Amino acid sequence: VSSQTWLSQVSRSLRSVTSHRFCTAPAAALFASRFSRVLRSSKFGSVRTMADTAKPEAGSAPAGAATESAEASKPQIEWATLKEGKAEVLHLPGEAFYNPAQVQNRDLSVAVLREFHKICEAEAAERKASGKSQGQTPPYEGLRVLEGLSATGLRAVRYAKEIDGIREVVANDFSAAAVESITRNIEHNSVQQKVTASHADASMLMYQCRDVEKRFHVVDLDPYGSAAPFLDGAVQSVADGGLLAVTCTDLAVLCGNHSEACHSKYGSTSLRGKHCHEFALRIVVSCVEAHANRYRRHVEPLLCVHMDFYVRLFLRVYTSPNAVKRSPSKQAMVYQCNGCGVYHFAPLGKVVEKGNSIKYLPGLGPPCGESCEHCQHK
């Protein structure tokens, strides 16, 4: 068959696919436009037969006119414009994940990073004044931020446009469609000098940035569900004293509805109760601390909140083998009554200090009997 006949057959098949009731009109237009470009740039689009190479008949339209007609018949993509903060992104339903319910999350993140930039400036000035900055910590020249799961790139663009102390933002995503959206929104907002699109697996990208000179001042993880699979790479790719921002949306797991899943993901067994949201925060902090301890690092919470259907944590990550030894004394087993809900703590370890002597001992327990002293339930 000729190339024109083949292309017409493909076009009919394409129309039947995009007319399916599960395929939205904007997505169909985008798919048709991309597929047409692929056909024109592929070897099939350049197939020629004897009939194709024959001279045009008298009175036929010139080739240029046919090309202009084909360009005019291209489906026009109508982008939806989303404005949030100082950013404006072009978006298509189904192209990349966008959650309008997370506006408060992004607003909070911008506010925290502004303050963190001020903290970093003050600490850098203090190190310079004390003479401790040489050879230990790279000079501070502004925040380098990694957004591991960027989707549309909205958060990265907001960081670049709303925080004065931003030096570089790497907006990464594993989805090719998401990276295309990120690149488009970077150009649309004219932040090419600060924001870079990255197409990679988030964990692998963070593992590649474990060297001191490659580490980021801020690593931001906002996945769909649990952030647990990314934490091992995250605690290694944050600079000493840097900020790890983590979002977890699996509150049903963290608040006691699926305690077995909580143990498999976070290494803790969640409990039901009025304290469940605070316990959810502490479970995530404990999980991050456990990952950091493997690399002689520990975390200090800067801000941890529960909002709507998720928890958001901002943790500073430090390197200190001595501080890691105190980690068991900051964690505990929780014994909760099934009747009245009263609970007791049994620390996993304790620190005994006598003069210059410091001993790290295992904790003692249990702190209560088998039955509750208040209601006699177990």
C-alpha cells in the first residue's frame, strides 16, 4: 500500500481509540497530536511507492499547500491554566498528577524553606566567624533543593519564584509525561536558570547524590501514599544539617486500621486512639531516624504537622556517631489499655552519665502489669 493509504488506515484506528468513552477530549487531542508527530518523524512517514513518486497531475495542489492543510488540520490542545502562589502551570487532566487539596502543604513548605534559608545564612556566618568553615562544610551560597516526585513541577516553580534564597531546584519524576509537563511549566514561568527537569528513578537519583559535594540542602518527598521506599536514599543525599521534607498520605495505616502494614512499611505497630495522629507523626520520625542511624546520622524535628488526610514532616539531618548512640533512649514501646485507653511508655534504652563517664544501657520494663490498674482490662 502507499504511505498515504497506510496513514489513512492508522488515522481511522486512532479516531476509534480516542472516541472511547474512557478517553477524555483533551487527552485524545494530546494523544492524536503526539502520535501524528511520531508518524511524520518515523520511517513509515517517509515511505514512498512508485505511485507516490509520480509527477503530480496537472491542476493538482502543490506539495506546500498540502502541508499547510495538514498543519491546519492538527488538533489544537487547549491547556488548562492553574494558578497557585506566584506560579502558573499548564495542565491536562491525566497527563501528570495534580492534587488541589495539597495547596496548604505547598504553602507551608514555601514558608518553612524561607525560614530555613535564614537559619542556613545565620549558621554559615557563625561558622565563618569561628573559623570552622574551612574544610568541613561547603560554603553556603543558597539552597539546593531536590523534589524527588515533582509531577507537574508546580512546587519546584513556586520554590524558585517565591523563595529568594533558592540557588537550584531539581524537579525529578519517573514518568516521561510528567517530565514533559515539568519542562513546559519551567519555560512557561521563565525559571530555567533555577529549575532543572530530571527524568530518573527518585531513589537512584538520591543514591547518586550521596557524595558530600553533590548533596542537597533540602530533599522534598511528596509521594502518593507512603514515603517509606524513598527514605534510605533521602537520608544519604541530604547535606549535613540539611532539611528532609516528607509527606505520607497513608493515614489509615499510620493510625491503627492496618497495623500489620504499618509494621512492614515503618517498623512500628500503629495503635487506635485519640492520639493516633500524633502517634502517626512519631512513627514516621522513628522510621526516618532508623534509616539515618545506619549511616551514622540522626534527625531533629523542625516542624511536624497532621493536616487533612496526610502528615507533613520537616526534619534536619545531622552526622554524629555519638548522637546516634542516644537514639534508643528517644524511642519507646507503648503499652495501651484496651478498655480505658490509658498508655505507658517503656524506653528502648537509657543514658547514664556520671562525670565524664557516659553509659548507654538497654531499657527496663514492662512499666505496667498485665491488667489495667484503672479498669482491669488488658
